[in-house]
Amino acid sequence: MASICEVFWTYSLKFMVFKDLKLLRFTNFFKVHEGLPILAPFLGYLAFGFLNIVLFSQAIKTIPTATAFGVWTAATLIFLKLADTFYFHQKTSFLEVLFLILIFVGIIGLKLVNDQPLA
């Protein structure tokens, strides 16, 4: 879930226009046709960033930190690539898919290794 929040947080940054946000006056905040399109990415940035931190902090309390970070980073990368390919219609090469599969295999490997008792 933290990875999904990280994806939405990243796309909030992609759609945020800091220049427009800075020029937005307080009186326009409540006018949906003026304020909301500018504020929505900023509010998404705040909400998804906060949720990402909360969910990731819960994960590192239950599994090793390095594993949690590896899985979180890899899952975020995979979700970002899927969104870029299917939602934003960006081209994806065979090699990109191959390397994403290798990342996925690495995630499974980390899970299997963590389930093994230390010798």
C-alpha cells in the first residue's frame, strides 16, 4: 500500500504547477473552476506523502528494514512503469520488461530469504 501511495505522490508532483500554485489567491481556493485544478495535485502530494510515510513505517516494524525498503522501492518502480505504459501510453521496450521481471524475481527472493532461519 505504501508503494501505491508513493506512485500517486509521484504523479502529484508531475501534475503540480508551482507557478500557478504560488499565484493562486486565497479567494480562489473555494472556486472549484479556478482553485481545484491547481490545488488537487498539491493536496494529493500532502495526503499521499503522509500515507506513504505512515504505511512504510508500519511495514518496517514487522519486516527487516532493508527488505521493506527494497520491496517498497521495487514495487513503486513497477507500478510507475505500469502507469506510464497503460495510462500515459508511453512505449515500453522488451528490455525494460525483462529488467522489471528481474526486479520482481528479486522481491520474491528477498521474501524467500527472510522466511529462512539464520544459521
